[in-house]
Amino acid sequence: MADNKFVAILAIVNQGFSDNVMEAAREHGARGGTVINARGTAKAEAESKYNIVIHPEKEIIIILAKEEIKDNILHAIYKEVGLNTPGQGIAFALPVDEVVGIAGKKVVKEIKKEANIDEEGNK
């Protein structure tokens, strides 16, 4: 069932552009994301080869979204903070096999059943 398929969208942008990523993603159905502070490790040759200035301080934004809205979110992120913008971002999606916590009670009930846990959390 396509309704229950999720992807993890990851966007890597210069520090200070995570809000731009989330605005673009929310306009296309994303509900939220997680921001992780990071540091890039690109070599100096990349600056001249790709004609960009590399800022080492980065933000990684992880968005869990339904598969059917993935393309719209990725295109919106690219338009807003792609490599040719000050955000100098890249974005990609990875398939997600299992999701717990957002798919509803049915999934939680199945997990509890497999672990022999009752509705109150007792074994």
C-alpha cells in the first residue's frame, strides 16, 4: 500500500539555511524535520572545480515523508537552497523499511503483539 511507504529526505546546507529547507518542504506536505549541526570536509580543489565557495559549517536536515510527496519536496529544496544559491545545498532520499511512532496505532499494536506486550505495556 503506497500510503504507508516512507522515505528519509536528507538535505545538507550551509549553516543558517535549515529554516529555508523546512519552509520549502512544508509547502509540499512535510510535517517536520530534524536539524543536525555538522562540518563539511571538502577539499579546496572542489572550490575551483565547481566554482563555489565551501563553508565548512553545515546543517543536515532529515525529513521523514510519504513516498508520494518525495519528488515535490526534493525539487522545492533544490529550488530554494540548491548548489547555485547561498545555501549551496544538496538533497537526496533514502527508502525507509519500517516506521514506528507516526504510522498509527495499528503498527504499534503489531509491535506490542510480537513482543508479547499488552496495551498497558506489561509483558
